[in-house]
Amino acid sequence: MAQTIADVRGVLSGRRDGSIGIVPTMGALHEGHRSLLRAARAECDTVVMTLFVNPAQFSDRADLQRYPHNETHDLESARKAGVDVVFAPSADEMYPPGFQTWVDVTELGEILEGAHRPGHFRGVATVVLKLFTIVRPTHAYFGQKDAQQVEVIRRLIRDLALEIELRVLPTVRDADGVALSSRNGRLTPDERERAVAFSRALATGDADAARALLAASNGLEIDYIERADFDPPVLAGAVRIGSTRLIDNVVLEGDEA
Ligand code: AMP
């Protein structure tokens, strides 16, 4: 595992002739993350997984502090998935004292999730660009689960002319339809049961029908349910169940991702 920028650059210096795939994660790995790692392993000579809970993308301090950590489990998962290099920097390594350079994907970063979590996508875009400049990947792997994040990164790659192939993998779900998320672990058994209503509502593919279904189900508070003209178009939403906030989306046209 590399913890410094110098270390990861050193490890990668001998591997730059071939393709390099990056899989950015915040840890607490589940099958959704593993699907990205598998795709990267199948397509790239070198697979780099990054493990960094990015403080800049959390507007809520309590949410950051509660974010699940399990480095031993994550390193074991990465090893089993055939990851070549894990880059797990400290917050100081990524944001050294005096840090003041930010990347803002202005319009896309302000709608939907961005409207509810001001500064979130500025944090995402900044850290992802920094990880890209450190690792210099040929391919980057992201999940359709975070559809707006994918759209922001696609825009970033285009706007700044980065030479990176973006790969987007379909959302991995539990058998009952609930999208896998590190945050699901925070739900009580009762809340976990109620979470099914969220994925069922989105599965209607219609914002009004989804809102009506959720209004009728007990105790889910809607932050937003909206169609978004992303590539591909999605019905995206965020709900709060107790103290946990979940996001999810369904693809509206063509095949997922
Ligand atoms: P995170 O660790 O939550 O930042 O997620 C790291 C990557 O895994 C992001 O590209 C996510 O979109 C992706 N991801 C998270 N959950 C899922 C899921 N259920 N299915 C597919 N990809 C996912």
C-alpha cells in the first residue's frame, strides 16, 4: 500500500508502458466496488485502487466522522480482486497546509445532489482530478449508482482535455432491489426494510409516480426525485430514512450504463 504521492509515483514509474486503470473509492468495499475492480482488472495492465475518505466532499462534519472505515477488510478485498497498487493517502497528503486550488464543474455541480450538498461536487472534482494527476491513468472506473458524479467527471475529462477513458459500470443491487451502499450498514433492520420502497419508487421510471409511492410509504423523507438529462438519462433521487441519507437512480433509456 502506498500512502504518499511520491511512493505511488515510484511504484507506477515502471508500469507506464501499459494501460493503468484507476478505481477511486472511499473504502468500506462492497460488491459494487468489486464490480469496478473486476472490470479494471479485465481491461488494464495495472490496476490502482484509491482509498480516501475525501473531507472536501462532505458538507456535514458528522457525516464525515460517521463514515465507515475498515482498512483491513478493504486491503483484503483489493488483494482478492487482483489490485496491483492501493493508494491510501492521508488528508494532509491530499490537502497540504495552504491548499487553495479547487475545481468547480459549475452548472452540473449545483443541481440535484449539489443543491442539497453545497460544495460536494467541488470536493469530488478536485480530489478526482488530483488523483488523476498523481496516478495518470489511461482508464477510470466509476459506478452508475452515483450518476451525477459520473456526469461531473465526464464533463471534467472533456473540459480539461484529459486523456482518460471513462468506464461506467451498472449499479449493483441486493436481491430486494436496494442499491449497495456503504451507508446501508447504518440502517436499522426496520429502516433497511423500508429502504426497499425507495428503489421500488425509482423503478417506476416516472418522477410523479415515484413521489406518490414514497409519500404513501412510512417514514421516508424525499430530498428530491427528478429526471436528469444525463448520458444516459436517469430518474435520480435522494431520501432520508432516520439519520441516513440514501441516493439511487435508474436509467431511463437504453441499457444501463
Ligand atoms: P464510494 O466508495 O462510495 O465513493 O464509491 C466508489 C465507487 O464505487 C464510485 O464510483 C461509486 O459510484 C461506485 N459504487 C458505489 N456503490 C455502487 C453500487 N451499488 N454499484 C456500482 N457501483 C457502486
